[in-house]
Amino acid sequence: MNTLELEAYKAALAREVLNINNQEVLDTIKDIVQRSGNLTNAPYQIGVKEARKQLQDSEKRFDEGEYVSEEEMEEFYNALQ
């Protein structure tokens, strides 16, 4: 991905975030961005306990029907391009 494509991708992602009207989703996005530190290309690192907690939280949300289908992800991806 070249610089121009990256900038276009970031702009499209920013537009998607601006259209979110759910405080919990925005909080989650904020947490992810803050956890990524200085936003370099360094790999995201967490401890085993945090990984297990995230997995349990994810499984709970899935069981409650809170997930994005493959079709929805494909539509989102295509909209970014």
C-alpha cells in the first residue's frame, strides 16, 4: 500500500468512525487506539491474562449476538476502497 492509498484508507476509516452513534463502540475504538501506544508499526503486545480476558469478553459478546457477519465485513471493506 503506497502513501496515497494509505491516506485514502485512513480518510475512509475516519468517515466510518464519524458515522458511529454508539458510545460503547466509540469507547472500544478509543481503547484500541490508546493501547496501540504511539501508533508505530510495532506489534501489539499484551499479557496472557489480558488475552484471556479479551477472549472471554469476545466469546460473551458473540453468544449475545454482538458480532459482524462476513457479509457485513465484506461490505465495509468494499466501502473503504
